[in-house]
Amino acid sequence: MRKQTRMEQEQIMIGNPAPDYEVIVIGAGVAGIYQIKRLADLGIKATVLDAAPDLGGTWYWNRYPGARFDSESYTYGYSFSKELLGEWHWKERFSGQPENLRYLNHVADKFDLRKHMQFNCKVEAAHFDETDSLWRLRTEDGRELTGRFLIMATGLLSIPTLPRLEGMDSFKGRSFHTFYWPHEPVELAGKKVAVIGTGATGIQVIAEIADKVGDLTVFQRRPNWSAPLNNGPISEAEMAELRARYDEIFATCARTPGGFEHEPDRRGFWQVSREERVALWDRLYEHPGFAIWLRNFREIFMDDAANAEFSAYIADRIRRRVKDPAIAEKLIPRDHGFGVQRVPMETRYFEVYNRDNARLVDISETPLVRVTESGLRTTERDYDFDIIVYATGFDAITGAFDHIDIQGVGGEKLRDKWKDGPSTYLGMFIHGFPNLLMPAGPQSGSASTNYPRGIETGVNWCTDFLEHVWERGYMRAEATAEAEQRWTDHVIQMYSVMLMRKAKSWFTGYNSNIPGHEHGRTRYFVYNGGAPKYVSRISDVAAKGYEGIVLTSGSTPPATPSVTGIAGVAR
Ligand SMILES: Cc1cc2nc3c(=O)[nH]c(=O)nc-3n(C[C@H](O)[C@H](O)[C@H](O)COP(=O)(O)OP(=O)(O)OC[C@H]3O[C@@H](n4cnc5c(N)ncnc54)[C@H](O)[C@@H]3O)c2cc1C
């Protein structure tokens, strides 16, 4: 039996029953798994709830062919356990969904975390109870749970969006969003398949299935810039070398803006000759992963002329790979430059359009009109399909929050507060919503970087914060309105120097399939200052005794320090 914390004992003594849990974590993905590990180590009564039938988050859901990392596998894995790092062998430099899910299961089993998790448990509502300073949750199956603190580990890409097309239910073949790709193998041989969408997911799935289907039709509204992933296997010997370098690898990730091993070229775009720039780009095009994006000159993110020159270089690469010049031109983006959106990485994607069984339909010219019983209708003609794949992305960053009826002080609804975009303190707190923490929330350091690096930072910070709160017997923690405003202004300010502010991307909250997310209504979703600056900011806040957060003792008398099971825990 777990010992009661000092605070729980006090609550019982004064006739105020403890909540069901000290902490409820929503989401059992990379963030939720690590969060419950930290809480379990502290002996805190906590649980993880997930709508899915099992753990893994992103890597549980997205089972479409081609789903894989664009982070180097060994920079994506957790860094918190030397033993784990020593025993796990990543099989590919950018590993695929099945291996990623196996990894997360291995972590949960190794640290015996499953016993803290509840699945098929979709949270519908979370209301803050001001009298008792706790969160009251309701799940889809009608259960009610209470928790002193609520940790939202609900994911930034966890709510899929479908196009707003008439007739979607009338289709007699099979159709699914890539997020819901079936668990059992889907028979593709000989089938006429449509893929709608050419974002990161579309680019992965299209390249993977082109040689497996009978006939492939890709419906593209806007092309995306994309460059080779240059994936490959990792041998035993290479893995041994990587293991020996893990300290150095994670130190580099902590030092770089994106949380990767890729460091920007700091020579200055205009300080080197055109020949030197092209020589760098030729090397980067062959280099694995995001190098082409993140080892590039920093000016491509901020300087229109630099960005245009580099975009022209990539456009030429596309022209060299696609045989039909007219198709090549359609695959080259015109409405944004390279790298102002998260860059989808590809494996022989452009060569798909050289195949006899593949065709591209430009729906910016001939828009989709509706789904029919037998396929899709554009303004030009009808197409018949056996399978329609919706690779239409996500209600990114705030979607999972909007899908829960979250009510804070005075019954204020979070989805109302955030209707024009999020405002947060450090990407971790929301004024008016006490005791709610987001280790990888909107405007935090996670969204624009290698996620798990940001997630570990966020989880460690939130856990340290909770220890601070528990040790001092506080019951209620809320960011001030001023602190939230300052942080949000800071986040907005960062956008002003970045070309990405103009892009129609999920970094700016654009999604034509969600009302209110049209272009021109920028949502300041991500922190663009880079990982080191973010870490420095949040560390500073902690060092100043959690400045900007009001801590109160709530309805119990001020508790004396040191909560059983918390003191002396080593990480
Ligand atoms: C195909 C794909 C590839 C990606 N590749 C990379 C990559 O290479 N590198 C990288 O850094 N990032 C990548 N990402 C981003 C990825 O989402 C993060 O890396 C990471 O997995 C996020 O972990 P998380 O725990 O924050 O959220 P998630 O993994 O999204 O987990 C959130 C969980 O919360 C649950 N949930 C949400 N709402 C509720 C609710 N109301 N009730 C109960 N449960 C709920 C969901 O079911 C889900 O299981 C990729 C994303 C996708 C979709």
C-alpha cells in the first residue's frame, strides 16, 4: 500500500476527503508515459487516462504505411535512463511506427507504468471546483474522477480533421483518415486508391503505397516543400557507437534551437559565395533527416531573398526528379518558401509521379465537389475508387483542448478563452485555470522542436514545480493574468521576425477544414525562440520561486513542508 502524503492526512483530519488522485494525467503518449514515471517515482497517487485502447499516443494511432520518424530515432528516444539507452537498439535511423510503438511499450513495461494507466477512457469534461481546489472530470462512459492537479498530455497532433465534403458517408468502398488506418493489414494489391492531401502524412503514405496498389490518384490542393529523408538501417556496430555517444548527442540536442543534432550554418548566407552556398546545399540534400532544414543558413527563416534563392534550388531538384515538366511544376509550392512550415521528409516521393499507375489531380484547378457512392467528383469529372485515404492532417496544437469541456474559475470555458488562439504562461499554465499544467502545451518549447526533448524538459519542470507545491503544502496554483500576457506577447513578438508568420500552416493555426482557422487569423501556437532560450526562461522562473504563479493553501490550513514520499527523490 502506498503511504498517504502529509497533505492527504491533513485533509482527512479536517474532514475534507482527498481527491481520488493527487494528479490526473490525460494522455498516454511520449509525454504521459514520462510524466507518470516521474510521479510514480515520487510515490504520488496519480493516474493516466487515455481514449485509446492502449498506450503510445501518436505511435498507437498512426498505423498508415510509411508512418515514421523524421527525428533521428536515437535523438527521439527518452534520455532519462542510462539503462534504457544501453539496452534499446534502434533498427533504423528514422524508425517506423511499429518499432516506435514497441519502444514505448518496452519503456512502460520496464518501469512498470501500465498499472497507473486507464484506457478506453476519453475525458469529455474537466471542471475546476473552486471550493475544494480540485478538478472534476467526466469520461465518455459516465465515470467521474477528481484530481488535485490536472496534467494535459493530450498531444499537439492528436485530433484528426476530415475535409468538409458532402457525401462522405455514401461511399461504398473503404475510407479512412490516416490516423485511423486499420490495425489489420489493408489489401492494396490491384486496388484503385485515392489519397487526399499532400502534407507530411500524405507524402509518407503516397510514397510507401505507390508500388503496392493497382492504381493511385493523389488529390493535391497545395504542394509542400519536401526533401529526402535518406533513411537507412543501424547496424549493431553503429548502435554501439551511438550508445557511447549518447551524452554528447543529448548535449548537442540541448544546445541547438531545434533540439536535434543539426546545428545551423553560422557563416552568414550573404557572406559566402553562391558556389559555396550551392556546395553546402548539395551536401545537405544527401544528408539524413532535417539537415537540409536545420543545418542550413539561418537567413532562410528570416530573409525573403535568402529563402527565395534556396527555394529555387529545391525547385530545381524537384524538376530533376520528375519526368513530366508540367507535373514537376505542379509539385513546386508557389505560396510559401522552403522551411517556413515543418518540412515533410520523403523517400522517393517525387518519383511516384513517374509511375504509370500514379496520377496527380490538382484540386486547386478542379476542386473536389463531393464524395460519391463509387468515388470522388471534381468540378471536371468523376473518379471511381476502392479505397479513399484522407491524409488531411490535424486540428493541431489546441484541438485536443477544444474537444474537452474544460471550465476554470467562474465556469469560464477554455475553448472560449482560446477561440482566437491560445494564451499561456510559459506554455504550461493558463490564467483562470488553476492546477492545470501542460508539459508540452501550446506556446511551449516542444511544438517547434524535436518533441521528446521538449517533452522531457516540460515534464521535469512541471514535476519539480509540483514538488515545490507539495513540499510547502499548497493546494492551488494559478498563473497571473499579467504573467500570461507577458509570455503571450513574447511568443507573438518571436513570430514577427520569422517568415513562417506568413505561412498557411499549423504553426500559424491555419486549417481550412476547421471553421475559424482560415488564413489571415494567425494563432500564435509555438515558441520560436529555440530550445536553449526556452529552457533558460523557464529555469529562471523556477529560480525566482516560480514568479508569475500565485500559490495558495486553499481550503486547508497551510501545511508544513515535506510530503511523505517526495523528499530525497533522485532523478
Ligand atoms: C505521423 C507522425 C509522425 C511524427 N513524427 C515526429 C518526429 O519524427 N519527431 C517529432 O519530434 N515529432 C513527431 N511527431 C509529433 C508527435 O506527435 C510527437 O513526437 C509526440 O509523439 C507527442 O507525444 P504526446 O505524448 O505529447 O502526444 P500524443 O502522442 O499525441 O498523445 C496524446 C494522447 O492523448 C490522448 N487524448 C487526447 N485527448 C484525450 C481525451 N479527451 N481523453 C483521453 N485521452 C485523450 C490521445 O488518445 C493520445 O493517445 C509526429 C506526429 C505524427 C502524427
